[in-house]
Amino acid sequence: MNKEKRLEILTRLRDDNPHPTTELNFSTPFELLIAVLLSAQATDVGVNKATEKLYAVANTPQAILDLGIEKLKDYIKTIGLFNTKAENTMKTCQMLVDLHSGEVPENREALEALPGVGRKTANVVLNTAFGWLKDNEGRYFLAVDTHIQRLANRTGYAKGKTVEQTEQAIIKNTPRKTEFMYDLHHWFILHGRYICTAKKPKCGACIIEDLCEFKDKAA
């Protein structure tokens, strides 16, 4: 795929959705951090239902620690892998209290050191909660999940066998326009979630179908 096609893809996605954002509900960086941590192998809708009740009683690291792991599990038991996620949440809250004065750090390495927090989660928090585009070393905070990896590879926008390879390929191939680098994550994840779905992409309803290089397009 050439740069003109990539630019047109981003332009159309921007024009269709000028102000994209996550579908996870949050009001603080900590709430987003925990929501993303809980969202692995779960839907945003399911996470929102659980966190709506949880955050009403505990929405800070110390408050969740005071709640205790068994009560935390009661709030998130409808989410897949809730036992492991509850343990990671408690450990993460303890580290935030002990190492960061109860605040979410604005640093990818510090975020990735938290239990249950990987590169994708760290990038989401830095990009969406704090509004960071890149760090002082010029490293972009672009979160890539399975939807984005599928969309990038399927359309031909960027190729990568792993999530991190796809992340780097997207960064390399994306025009250096702030709005594109900042919002691409949300455009791609929403397009992959609702249009370019895994089993049966809705090619007939796709605004970038004529630009997409996928060979097995669906009607």
C-alpha cells in the first residue's frame, strides 16, 4: 500500500468520526487503567457494567485496597478471568500506593511494571487518559490490540506478525500529522470492532473498501 492510500484511509476515518475515544467509561486515569486491565478477553460493555458499580464505592487505589479482594471479586465476577484480574488489580493498587503516592505514573516503563499491565494498556492510558502522543525520546504511544492488528494486516495498511511488529509498522507508515497519530488507535479499533470484524467483515458497509487490499472481500 502506498502513502497516498494510507493518507486517504485516515482522512475518511477522521471525517466519519472526528473525535473518537475509548468505549470504556472512566473519569480519572486510575479508572481507565483498571478498566483496561479488566478488559482483556472481555467486552467494553461488560467491563462498564462492572466498573459502574465498583467505582461508585471504590475508585482510588487505596479505596480498592480497603475494599478487599473478595468484595472486589463480587463486583467483577461477571468479567472473564475475574480471579486473576482481581489479584492483579489488588497488586497494582498496592504498588501505586507504595511507589507512586496513589497516582498513576505518566511513564510507560513504570506502567508496564504494574501486575496485569502490558504495553497495550500502558499506551492506552498514556494516550487516552493523559493525552500523550509520544515521550521525550520520540517513542509514540500507539496501543495495538487484536482488532487493530487484524485491520492493519488485512487492509495492507501495515504488516506485522506480532502486535508489537504491527505497532511499529503502523507508526512507520502513518503520516506525521498529530491528529492521525493521536486518533488512529480509536479509529482502527472501532472499525475493526464493528465493520472489519474477524469472521465476516462488512465490506459493503465499509467507507474504505475501495482502498483496502484484502483479497477475500465479503459482499
